[in-house]
Amino acid sequence: SITQPTYYRCIVTCTNSGITDTTVDYLVSLNKPANCYCSTSYSNGCGFSGGDAVTNVTLGTLTNASGCAASPYYTFYNNVTIPDLQQTAQQTITISFGTDGSQFAGVWIDYNQDGDFSDAGEFVASNATSAGASGVLPLTFTVPVTATLGQTRMRIRGGDDSQLSNTPCGASASTWGETEDYLVNITG
């Protein structure tokens, strides 16, 4: 639970003889959780004319129109409005897509702010049937009471040609699509 780089050393004392020895100091550096998030990959990305792209994301006060990101088909939108998400409150995120006829998405939120999306309950929403060409997909989720208060990362993978399971990192089952990350603020 350290919050800044800290020096450590180990002091060992032999109980029988009372002899003590100390290791050299060792600096434990920290990466902020924001520097630890995994990357995603799509070999084809958004396709021709952005048909497999996420074109808009709306959540509370956040509204972000976007186009197809260049390879590696990922954008961290850290300069847009950060929406407040209240613990225990149901939220609706609306995702709009490009012109391809097969549009699937998944949403993850790092509720415990540990720099990953792999903990139970952090895969918050996905669609089982395609949103269709130029589709608009509303997904609902409830912020758990155990979510850590403050700003954390939200990930959206969209434009995929197949349904997303709990795959916030690496390649998805589809070679088409893109990833967008945002900040959200968890409130009590």
C-alpha cells in the first residue's frame, strides 16, 4: 500500500546467537496504475471508411464523437469531460458505430483502481446481438458499492464483428474494431 518509491532492507537476526545482518537498501519504484493498463490489438482495425469504428460514446456528462483511430486502433481520451458514476446507481452508456453491418462492443471499468480490468465485476456490459450498420447501442450497468472512490479507467472495445467476452486485453475474436479508454469518477 505504498504510494511513492520507497527504500527497503531486510534485517535478519539469528535467535540462538543474536548475530544480526542487514541487506543493502533496495529501491522499490512504483508505476501508477494508469501506467499499467494492457493494450489491445486488431489486425484490421476499423476497416475501409471506418465501418468497424466506435463513432460516439455517451455516459452521463461525457459525449465524445470520434473517428477511426490509426493502428494500433486505440485512443485514450483523457481530455474529455469525466462523468461522475455514483456507487449503487444504474448507468447507461450509449455507443454508436460505423457502417459495417456487424457491430459488437464490451465495456470494462477498473473499479478497484489497480491498473487492470481483470477483477470480478469489472467487465460491466456487452451486447449479445449486433447493433447493425450505423447502430446505436445502449448498455446498462450498476456501479458496485465496493467501487473505490475517485477517478479510474473505463475501456470500450467496439466495432467488433463478433460478440466480446471478457477480453479487455490483446486480440478479440474479431480482427476488426477499435478500443477507446476514458476516465470516470466514482462517487459515494
